[in-house]
Amino acid sequence: MPRTPISLISTDAITRVGLVSQLRPRPEVLLLDEAEADQAEVTLVVCDSINEPTLRTLRTLRRRTAAPALVLVVTHVDDAGLITAAQHGIAGIIRRCEADADRLITVIRAAADGDGSLPPDLLGRLLHHVAALQRDLLTPRGLTITGLRDREIEVLRLLADGFNTAEIAAKLSYSPRTIKTILHDLTNRFHLRNRCHAVAYALRNGLI
């Protein structure tokens, strides 16, 4: 099994020593020195809470040319911190009290594979907030969590099924000009080249 190169950021020296002692002997990971940290596939960020100093660290890591997957080892997580962590592209969260060697390795390997990992209660809280966002903010505006409007999704689905502009307009009771405007707005918003690119982008990202 190839070893996953990881780095560790912690301002708490005692916690850092404890994590190093758990991770260094494990054959699944290669704990890099500070000078090699930019080669890490996964970076563990240890913090008490998801506050502004933590977010500054996350933003700095995300700006790297080869940005690592980010895993938080955190003492306390409130709802605001959970949502902010998701917005900053966190791949995993581990409570510090649950951060034994096996749990760390499980979350690190998941992050390296592009998967996410949250404690079940945090996942439930995050999904609750996503549902509330869709219900209270997006749906009243005709939007979805994907950033697409309902009619944009309908147009893309019909386009993917091979219908042309006139046929889509007839099926949705819009004018052909409206369909062209919808597609023009979509390609501009997502920086797409043409209709085929729009359909491919939507399919690849699970938007339709």
C-alpha cells in the first residue's frame, strides 16, 4: 500500500507531539517535516474551534499550487463553524477527543481519495442546514443548491435528450428567444464554450 504524504499544523506543542507519536509509526502515511509540507496530499489542522485564525490557515493552504486535502482535528464545532468549514473545502473533521490513530488514518485515507468524512451528528447538522437553505432561501427565488434555476435544469435536460431550441421552447411553453437567453446566461455564468460544453459540464458535475 502506498504511503499517503501528510503534514500537520498545530500551535499546541503537546497535541502535536501526541499526534506525531500516533502517526509516525503508521505504514499507511508518511508524516512530512515542515520543510516538505508543500508536498503533502493531506494536511491536518489542529485547532480548538473554527475561528478566524483557523480560517486564515485554511485559506493559505487552499492557495497553494497543489492544495492538499484538508482535515480538521478540532475540540469544539458549533453550527456556524461547521458551515464555514464546508465553505472552505474541508474534506474531514475529527473531534480531538476521538482522534486515535485508527480514526486519524481512516479520515486521512478518505480525504486522499477525494471522499469526505464527518462524525454522524455533524453530518446530520450539515444536511439540516442545507435543507433549510434550499427551503427558506433558494426555492422562493426559483434556485436550487446547484446554483441553477429550475427552468435552467429543465432546458439542460431536454438539450441532453437531443431536442433543439424550437422543440425545447414548445415543450416548456417558452419562446425560442427565451431558450436562447437561458442558454446564453448559463454558458456565461459557468464560463462554458457552447451548448455541448454546458450539457457535458452539467452531467459531469451531477447537475442534471
